[in-house]
Amino acid sequence: MSLCQSKKKWYFPLGLTLLAIMLGTQNFFKQVELIKSKNQITVDNRADLLRQYMSFMSVSSDSLKLGIESLLNSKNQLSLQTSIAKKLRFYPEYNLYSLDINNASRSTGTLHVLKDIDLKNPEILSEIAASLSMDPILKPLTYNLKLTAWAYYISKNHFLYISPKHSLKDFQFNAEQYTKPFWVQAIPENNPKHRMIISDVYKDGAGKGMMITLSNPIFHNDEFKGIAAIDISTQQMDALLAVDSTIKSSILVDENNIITASIKASEIGSSLGCNKTQDKSAWFSYNSQLIYMTSVINNELYIVHQITKSQLWLEALKKSLFQFSLIMLGLVLSFLSIELYCVSIRNRNLMLIDSLTKLYNRRGFAKLAEKPIAHLRRDKKGYAVLLLDLDFFKTINDQFGHATGDQVLKTLAQILLSNNREESIISRWGGEEFLILLPKANLQSALDVANRIHEKIHQAEVISKQDGNTVIKFTTSIGVALQQPNDGLEDVINHADKALYQAKDKGRDTTYIYQPG
């Protein structure tokens, strides 16, 4: 018995010691998991920020692509830009052409044109003009928000329009650019699906360090023309990879396991070492390190976080109590994303809305009318088109000035909007011409709309901007055309145009109906 009692004396302190060791070990591993969890949460947030950033950059690249392709299809819109393109000046010291500084002072970027380009080729001039017209999209990216190192359009026809604007002394475009990853990896030969690619990391030719590029191939009439590109410097990504200074910064690797971004510049371009066959979004061991890897862009970019086991254990032993919070940063980035989205929408609207009357322009009308016309065709229902033209508008401009003429145009636009049916579409067709599409309209309902417009115009008055006293009355002529079987929208508009000429011929301030045959 005494022996048993003696043993209990040993068992009790031994049990307490083992319990303490067990609780200490349990707490140690708990701290290990807490540290890993803290690191994992931070890395996931960094990945989310990178996804948002890359998503916006991707949307911006798509906006550049769609904008240029749209402008390449709208030659009538490019006459002014084409005239600017014809003012290219040759700089023999750089063996290239560029716009004269005085003519290009309001532009966002710098135009580089290699010596061998055919400047008499109208298609090339139109392509140059299209790239110059991208300023409304380029400016927020490179000037207002400064979210990207460079944004540009590079053509297979050996010219480059790049923003932000810079001196030719700082950077000169040359044929070597066509050997860089942003071009080689995006051209149809290496990109048969014509998708936007994220290039391998490379050194910027204009001295802004290491870059990756979002490259979007541009096509016109199924012909490859060039690439709309957005450059992202590794320094810009490093800022997101180092969010929350209490946690060691992460690195970014591409699908080939090459380090794309790291605060250690010497690591960029080298291989990560471990393969990516491991389970993603999970910790795994590699040599003396624990590694956490998660995808930023599927099969293209991965964020990787590494902790040495000794460092992890040391932090666990110290029971690190550091806290972190990315809520404010998340809110700021969310607000920034909304603002950037609004900028993108405003830029889109600049391409679709007439700035004076706030009505749709031709491009906006074509985009908006496409779906309802398809529905009407499917339901076998017709529509009517009214084409309006202000009478003697040139006389108003000549006598009372263009400011008064603009006020007349805006007044007419307000009258048209006030008489607008919910499903109809109104646009400024060009100059003093306006077009109204009336879905499911018959002849009588179209005439009713025209008569109400005449009536409202007869009641309208505009005060001269020259003297502020003279009251100006104005009238309009209207051509009406109903869709006939097998007529497309362009046919109906042409018929309305013929009717408009008849209305002008009949003395103006009247409505004329197109009669088939």
C-alpha cells in the first residue's frame, strides 16, 4: 500500500507535468494554426485585391479593344483625326514620325510612326486616327487614377500610340518592340483563339522597370491589325502583395512557375522551384518552408506565400498577438472599383451619346435598336421611322450665331423627348437631322406623333444668344416611312429620307409619307 501511495506521489506531479506539456503543446499548435490562418486570410485578401485590380485592368483592355474596333468601322467619324494624322512630322534624329507638339498638345499620349510606313494609305491613316480617339479611355487610367504604367495601341503597320505622353528623348519606338512578350504572345500565330493574354514578365523599354502586359488583339474585317495593351509594372503589384505589413509579403508566379512580382527584384524572372501540382488554396511543405498558394487568374497567375518552419515556430512560441484589418482598404478599393466602373460607363456613353442634345448618336442608335428590331422581326411586327430636319437651320446660325443654333437643337431635342413613347428610340442623326424609331406603329400613329411634334414646335420659342431679346421661331420637315415586308432598318431609313426630301420640296414645315413604288 505504501508503495502504491508512493507511486501516486510520483504520478501526480508527473501527470501535471504531462498535462502542462500537453496543454502547452496544444496551445503551441493552436498558435501555429492561428498564425497560418492569419497568413492565409491576408494572402486571400491580397489575392482578392489583385483579382479586382486585374479585373479592372482586363475591363479597361477590353474597352480599348472594343473602342478601336468600333472606330475602325466608323470611318465617317474619323475625318478630323485623319486630318491630324496627316500632320505627322519626321524626326530624323530618331528615324521616326510623330505628331507636331503644337497639334498634339491636348492629346493624352505620344504617337510614334516608323519611317517605313505608307502615310498615303487611307486604311493606315484611319487606324492611326482610331488609336488617337482613345484618349477618353486612356486618360483615367494613366493620368487621373495612375493605375497603370502604360496604355497603348501598337499596330502591325509599324506605329504606336502610347499614354501617358512623353518626350521622344525619353523613349523612341522601334522594331525591337515586336520581339517583346506583349506582342509575340498575343499575335494570332501564338494566340489562335484571339483572347486577351497576360504576357510573361519583361523589362520595359521606356525605363519603368519590369512589366507584365494585358494584350488584346485587334481585328477589323477578320484581319489582325494590332494590339491594345495595358502595362502593369511589378512595383504596382508589389504594393498589393505587401498589404498588411505585419505579414511577410507574398510573390506572384505565372503558369510556367516563373516569379512575376516580388519585393526582391532579383527574384523576378526566376523559377519558384516547387511545382504547382500541389493542392491549391492549401498549405504544403517544401524543403524547410511552408507554402500557401492560391489562384489569382485561373491557369495564368498565382499568389504564393512562404513561411520558414523555424520562423513559424518562433512566432508560435512568442504567441504573437498582432492583429490586422483590411476592411478600410477593402472599402477604399471597392469605392475605387465603383468609381472606375462609372468612368468606364461615362467613357462608353461618350461614344454613344450626343454631347449637345444628350440624345443617342448614330452609333448609340444602332446599338440600342439592334435588340428591339430583332424582336419585331421575330414577332412579325412592323415599325415606323420619322426623319426630321430643321428648316433653314443654316440661316439661323448665320443670323444669330452658332450658340443660338445649338439652343434650337437642344429645344427640339427636348420637344422630341417630351413626346416620346416608352418603347420608341430618338437619336440625333447628324447636324440638324433627328431620327425616331416607333416600334409596332401604323401609319396613323406615326402621323399622330409627327403632328404633335409640329404642334409643339409651333409653340416653342428660342431667345437669341446674341442680344438676349430676339425671339426665334423655327420649324421642321418630317419624312415618315413604314417598314414593308423584307425591308431592313437601313431600307426604312432611306425611305424616310426620300420622304423628307419631298417634305422639303413641298414647302417645309410639313410631313410627307413615303409611298412604296
